[in-house]
Amino acid sequence: MATLVLHLRINGVFRQVPVTPTDTLLCVLRDRLGLTGTKRGCGEGECGACTVLFNGEAVCSCLIPAAEAEGADVITIEGLADGIRLHPIQQAFVDEEALQCGYCTPGMVLAAKALLDRVPNPTEDEIRTALCGNLCRCTGYTQIVRAVQRAAAVLRGETLGAGPGPVRAAVGEPVERIGAREKVTGRTVFAGDMQLPGMLHAAVVRSPHAHAEIESIRTEEALALNGVRAILTAADLPDVRFGLLAADEPILAVDRVRYVGDRVAVVAAVDAETALEAARRVKVRYRPLPAVLSVEEAARDGSPLVHPGVDGFPGGAFGMELVLDGNRCYEEETVDGDVDAAFEHADVVLDETYRTAPQHQASIEPHAAVAAPRGDGGVAIWTSTQAPFIVRQGVAAYLGLPMSQVRVVAMETGGAFGGKVSVFIEPMVAALALKTGQPVRMVYSRQEELEDARPRSATVIRVRTAAQADGTLLAREVDFLADSGAYADWTPAVVNSSLRACRGPYRVPNLRAKGAAVYTHKFNTGPFRAPGYPQLTFALESHMDELAAKLGMDPMELRRKNLLRNGEKTFSGTELKTDVLMRCFDTVTKAIADDPADEPHTAWGLACGEWEIGGFPASALLKVNEDGTVSLSVGSTDLTGSLTSIAQVVADELGIEMTELSASCIDTDTSPLAPLSGGSMVTYNMTHVAREGAKQLADELKKRAATALEAKPSQMEVSGLKVRLKKDPSKSVSFAGLVANEPAGITITTPALPATHSFAVHAVKVSVSPETGEVRVLRAISALDCGKAINPNMVKGQMCGGLVQGLGECLWEEIRFDGEGRVANIGFGDYRLPTAADVPEIECHIVEGETSTSRGHGCKGVGEPAHVPALAAAANAVCAAIGRRIYESPLSPERILGA
Amino acid sequence: MAPVELLTPTSWSEAALLLQESPETSAVLAGGTDLMSRTFMGKVSPAPRRLVSLRAIPSMGTIWRADDGSLHLHARTTLAQIAADPAVRETYPALHEACTRIGSPQIRARATLVGNVCSASPAADGAVAALCFGGTAEVVDDHSAFDVPLVSFFTGPRTTCLKPGQIVRALRFPPPSPRSGSAFRRVGTRRAMDCAAVILAASVALDAAGRIESAEIALGSVAPTPIRVTEAETRLLGQAPLPAGFAEAARIASATCDPISDIRASAEYRRQVVRGVLPLVLQQAAERAMAAERQGS
């Protein structure tokens, strides 16, 4: 292809860059110049991750043909800091914890710069409008807006009070996030940024049919294309199935495709364009078969089977064996108490059915992985994952390798939310790397994300509740149907864990809960932040508002009367030691009472939610370095800042600063084994083991120091990289001295903690346009029971992000299918995430005190509970504002107007 | 496939000639936001193999007024430039509002109004606003220049009356009458970055007696192209600017538009919104007209 030479100024330096006419400015920056701080999130100008300053204006570099940049002055994120001194905007993002995964951060910082260059003192509304082209899936924007306000003040030369970042690495302090500086400067390397010598690029051949038999696959024409190195189909791979729960999914379709987008073949070529072109030239002959797209239809006898001729599947990563009943891959029913009798004696019975749409994790970073062959016949994989050890297990299983020959390095994840647990991209790149003997990179396009990731399952939830006239809840029946898609993935667990929570955080003496996960000819659904719970809580909390109406009661009073109180048991089995749920509830209801929704078509909605935080056996590795500083290694990927919290607990225990502690995760060859990062389990479990490890390490050092100082270990204390006598701190031995002759380090494993439990109460105030059904979110309040906030800034980050994701699920987000089973949404333009302009500041109330048994200061998980009731709260607000109930989420303008 | 050839002619006639050489697979590149994203998403078929950039063609300005008071917007004038222009805001508020609401700041910094109009998307906010001001497209080809009124510019979804080698050089809007006002409203889901389910724009001029002398109502996303609803406009003429009249006009508009059902909204919802929102848009336009009259007198 003919090249031309582009002349432009990038970050103040004149550059001449050979480009092809097909290059965009984004390609030039990332692929030609290695400026990978500029991110690719969608390729269509919808996400803003690729924002750069182009002659002073914020633009999407993915939409600018390279040649149009001739003579331009371009500033990328790499050009903002002055050496190692951060630009005030970058510094403010660090100080205000205005970043989480960091993938949108470079674009966000530059969009903020474009604003502040023009408007030195912007209002909150101006900031939100200026940032509306930069999608952030993690933060909910509240801390970003604060960071921009802070940066504006700094740039105006105003003197601020002390920054929020304290120096002490103590528990309870808003310590700066590990890796924050790399993220605001664009130096964080994500999997899709990796560039290895001789690296090839991969593309997938996908099914255009929801259900078809593969009659033949012809690859000759594709292989003949210059630059194509390998094409693999199922015939080239071991006939192995794997999956999170059960082993029902092949990595490439065997004989049959089960959804539009199903993986049929995979190509490696010298560049991404060639790989895509080759994928197009792979000729697959299909015999289309009848497909079943609706979960209710699929559950009926006689509908087309997704896995015909199969009775069940053996266990996968979590060892759950499936026994199939038609398309039902999982069924469960639990009964507690005399439900029928309770319904018979009830004054009021309400019976309603609620539906939720499939919704996407929609991380701004798409799935990406790089694999490189190793000399020993094995493979090394760098990937964006929440579950590196499951990736190792999956790749080993799919390719028939021992785990010793599969090394997985978890790169920084650019957003995950459960979407980066399942194993599908890594086996493909690993197989191609082994086949070609070269490194191979694969990055999903936004459309592939929509068609072949693992979104939240659509559900149909029937709820029947019996109550006394005074509002006392007597009994409940729930029937929970989840659309699993073509494979089981996580959906049986969605059903199982949802059925446990069917009471809601209330006293319901009698319960019958049944549910099923059902195969359909659609993409398989998987874990997404609190799998099952936003859907279930939407049903239960809509139901509570309706029940109140039927009883003629105030919905807040109905809740207050039935909420779990001190001394009562949660479904997780914990017994409440305080009135924590009532404290959360009172905090929120008081805020509502202070701001009544008096305007027409305006209302508050409230919902209560809960989450069980599981315990797992946890490991950590701690060692003292030669100079006395400490290294911590854990096997849990850092999704939410959990690594910072874990390190904070260790630093606090050892009396050292964050700069005196290196914390790392995770390389499956060297890190201690850990389960997937998800379910709000990491901080709860890992701070427990890390603190225990730090204690043991401190004890060992005290023992050594006691010998040296001729004292007892109990007379010693650690402080400032020294062990000293409590009574006479002038007598001390440095950590360095204590390890000079004998290294000190431990690997510690603690047995599984019991599960713990967390509550959240959300309230949302909306106004609804009576002419159009458009909704404006005016206020949103979150109260969260977190036990102990190790790092309050990060807890707030989870609260803000969790609530805003729920607003998206309630109002805008829906994956739709056409009649043929094809995803109808085209990119982020049709799958609409909340922008900064759509949501208000999230008001956070951290409620501490109901601590867990974690030695991590009694902390509990926050990511999931902070999300659970948001959809329901917003839905209740909308329904209150219009005075009618909507039984299906999202509550689109059309559904609102039609209600 | 991405485009494979990018040319930067230095005159309109050169640009026109380049476009004529391979009309099927050539496209004009101004801001590129619509073209690039649609090409990337595989929505342009056949994908353009030749992009003819307007970047190097000398222009007489971005936003200027001719002696007759008409407003001229160049082919490369961005939405951000129009949105920031105080005179446009003052005189053509519906156009100002449309230009502030399209996409994001990043998009508006590159996207042009002419490009928005030429995209001929039924959901082109700028095209809808432009329609309600009696706009004219100044078209050039390799040897001549001529005018096409915007009302006869659109021929179908994403198609216009332009022939291969014809390029819109500028848009021109007559000066509004002194007793006129306009309003714009887009109805969708999000407040930003939203392809609207319905777009409404109206401009209303009053006579000395305060009756409606002329009315232009334009709608988007309710027909194969951005449309004017002349039947509804006619109904308003000579009437006092009162809610009953506006509601009647909205009923006619709702009945005469021709929406489809797609992922954004159903046809029925779109008609319902036209019925419910157009009266508000007309009301606001009329109020602005009255305010303009008060200011003028």
C-alpha cells in the first residue's frame, strides 16, 4: 500500500510519520508512534477514550484520517506532564480518586483540559456537558467532576486546603490508589497496548445464524491472502469443552453454531486489517436450523433444543455438573415454612411478573489478550482478566497443556464488572501462538463485545407476596427464569444465588423460591456486577411499592416495618449485631424528607438491597527487602483499588509508608493462588490474610530484634522500618539489619472466612416529561453498609459507580435482538451508557460499624452491594412520578409513555 | 474496509472532477465524523475508496453575512463554530440549539453543518433546524455554481439530489423577519451523545396584528428524510399564536409524517411525541417572535 509522509507536531515535537491512507490519527499515535496512552474504545467516536487535543480542541482521534492531520498540533496524554511532575489536572484526578480502571482517564483528562483552557471557572453543569463525550463505566463521574473543579481552582492560582491525599498509610485514610500516576499519564500498559517483536494480529470468523449446522469450512482463499499466517477451526483443536460452572462450551464451534456471533474459526495475520479480510474470505456453508430466542419459549417442551442429544455436561472451573431438562440447564426450588397456609391467611396477596433486558458490562476497554509461544511448548498470555488462574485452567484444558506450561499475566483491566471472568479470547490467541510460533494479539471490536461477550442475563421474575393488613409480610413465592443463552457460563449460579435473596432484606417467614436457567440461541450470558441481584431487586422492590399501594400504606412505612433488625439473621447466615440496615434506611429517608418532590411529574424512589460476600481460602506472600522495605504479592487482580486497600492494611500493620511497600499482582507463575476477583470478595478476604501475614512477619522481626536487644518479643513494636523497645524507642534494630544475614519472608494461607453480608439503600429523584417519557435524574443518594471503610475514597468510588450503572440499567441500557437473533444495537451509539451529562452528583453515606470477622479491620465488600438496589430505586422513582407501574426494564421513554 | 485514497484538492472544480472520476466509491470529507464512523461500522456500502478532502480549498470565511443580511455557513464550518456564534444564537436560535446538541464536544469540534445536512440522515439535527429557516444549499460542480433550496434537497434516507461531482459549498439562510422566532427540541434517551427518536424545529413569524404570517415546521426521524410538514404550517397561517392552533397543527403533523419503528423508538411513539411536543416547540417559537417584536419596537 502506498505510504505518504505526514508532518505534524506531537506534544511539541515536529514529527514526520509514514502513514497509509487508511490510517486514522489514532492508528498513527498508537501503532506508528507507540503513544498508547490514547485508547481505543469503540472506533466510532462514541466513547471518547481516544480524545486528543487537535489544534487545541478535544477531538476523537479515531475519526480523523491521518492525512487530515497534516500540519496539525496534537497533544496526547503523554504530552501533559512536565517530566515526572503531573499537570494540575492529572494531579487533581489522583487527589480526588477520579479514576478507577484508568482506561477512559487519558481522554477524560484531555477533555477536561480543553474545557479549562477555554473556561477557567466552569459550573458543574458546564463540566458535565464538556465531558459528555467521554464515557466512564467505573466512577459514575462524581469524583471526576470534583477533580475538574479542583484542577480549575489550582489553575486559577487559588490556594487550596490540604489535598485529600494524606501521607500516612493508615487504615481509614484516603490513600492514593496504587498505579494512579501511571493511569493519569497514559503509561499504564493494557493488554491491547502490548507490542511484541513479530507479533501477529487475530480476527474471528463468526456465525451469521442463530442456529445452524456447519456443513463445510473452506479456508484456502483466506490462506492465500498475503500476510495470513494461520487459520484454525474446531478440527484443529482438541475436542474439549470448558466453562465457568460446567464444561459445555467449545472454544470454536463444533459442527453447529448456537448464536449469531458464535466463533467458527480464528485467523492470525501480520496486521489486523489482513486478519479481518482473511476472516471475511473464510467460506462457511451453513444449514440454518430453527432457533429459539425467547427464554419462556425455550423453557417449554417441544421447542428447538440448543444442545440436542445431550443429557448433561460435566463440571467446569467450578465443578458444577449440569443435568439438562430440555433447554433447562439448571433448576432449583427451595421451600422454607408453610407457604400455602400463609397465603391462605393473608389479608392481601399481590402477584406480578417483572422482566429485565440483557445488559452489558460495557467496559470501555474491550476484551484483549496477547499470547506468545514458549520454548518448552507452552504459552505465555497477557490478558485483561479478573480471573488469571481460571484463564490458566481454561487454556490448559482447551489446548491439552499442563498448567506448568501456561503462564498468565493479568494486565491492568480497563473495566471488567464480571465481563472478564469467562475464558474465550485467551484460548484463541494461545492456540494461534502455538500454531504460528509467533506472538499473537487479539482485541475485540465494540461490535464483537456486544455479540460475543458475557452480558447480564435477561430475566422473567414472578413475585407473589402475602401480607397482613397492617403491612406485616407473611410469605412469598418467587419464580425466577434466567436466559442463559447458548451455554451455561455463570447463569446457573445467577439463579442459585438469586433464589437465596428472594425475601429482600426483610422478615419474610415463609418462602418458596424456584428458578431455572434456560438455554436459548443467543450469546451466553455471564456474571455482571452482583449477578441476578439488580434484576431480582427490581422485581422485589417494585413489588414492595405496589404492595404498599395495595395496602394503602406509605411504601417507606411498609419497608420500615419489615426491615431486618439487630439480632436477626441475613440469608448469608450472619446475625446482625447492630441496626445497620435501619441506619442506612434512616439516613436516606431523612434526606428524602428534607427535599420533598413537590414539582409535578417529579418523585423520589427508594430501594433496599443486599449482597452476600463469600469467603475463600486466601494466600499472600510477604518479604522484607535488603533495605528493610517490604514486598507484597497477591494473586487477586486489582479491579477496584483492592490492591491499594490490601497494601494499606499491611503498611498500617507494619507501621510503614506506601512508598516503603511494593504490592503486586498477578502472574500465575509467581503469585499465590487466588480465586477470581469478583463478587466483592477481594478486599474482605485478602485484607484478612494480608494483615495476618503482616502480623506474622512483624512477630518474626520482633523475635529477632528481641534477641538482639536482649528483650522479650512482647516488649517490642514496629515503626519506621525498625523494631524498637516500646519503653525505650531509642533502642531499635532496623528491618534491614534484621534480614542482613537471614532473609525474612512468609507465604501465608488462611482458611475460608464465613460469608459476610452487606446492605445498601438507594434513593433517586427524577422528573419525567409527560409529553415524551424522557427522564431526568435530579438526585441520587447511596447509603452503604461496609463494615469498615479501609479507604473511604475508594468506597465512595464504588458507590458512585455502582449507582450510576444502575441508572443506566434502569433508563437506557438494553441489548435488543432482531427476529433472526442478531444483536440489533450497533456500537455504543445504540447501547447507551450514562454520560456525565445524564447523571447528578451521587451523594454517598458510608455506614460503618456492622463489621465482619475479617481481620482486615472488619471490612466487607462494597462493589456489588453498591450497585444492587440502584435500578430498582430509579424505577420506583419513575413509576411514582408517572403514577403507574412499569414491569419491564429498562424504563425507556416509550415504555413510560405507554404505561 | 477503510478508505484507501485521500485527496486534497485546492479548488472546488478540482474537487468536483476528482469526485466524478469514481462516483460510486468517492466521498466528500469535511469533518469526517459521520463518514468515518459509518465506514468503520460497515454502514457505508460500497465503502468509499476515495475521500476528497475539502481541507485545502480556500474559503472566504466560516460564518459571514452578505449585504442582503443573509447568513452564510461554509462547507467546513463546524458545529462548534456555529454554536459559539452570538449572531446565530440571536437570530436563528433553533439552529444554534441544534448545533449545541449534536454529539459531544469532540464531535462538534470536527463535524460540519453542511456535512450534517449532506449526510441526509433522517435523524440529522442540523438538517432539521436548517429546514425551518428556508435554507439554501450553494452547490458547485466542475464548471458552475447553483442553488438548491433545502426543501427539495433530500430524496430519501441518506440520499440527496446531488449528482456525482456536485458539492455543497455553503448553506445560506435569508434574514428572518423582525417579528419572528424559532425553537428546537430533540427527544431521545440521553441528554448527550444521543441519536434522537424525534427532532422538531419550528420558526414562526407574526404580522403587525400579532397573527401568524408564516410558519415553518421541520421534523426529523419521523420520515425517510428530514421533512417540512407544510399542511400543518398552512393551518397556522393567519391565526393567533394560541395553544389550540398549535395542537391542531401538531395533530396534522403527526398524521402526515411517516415514521418507522427501529431500535430507538416505535412509529407510534414518534407520532405521539410529535403530537405532544410540537405544540410546545411552536409555543416557544411564537413567544420568541413576540419577544423579538417587543425588542424591535
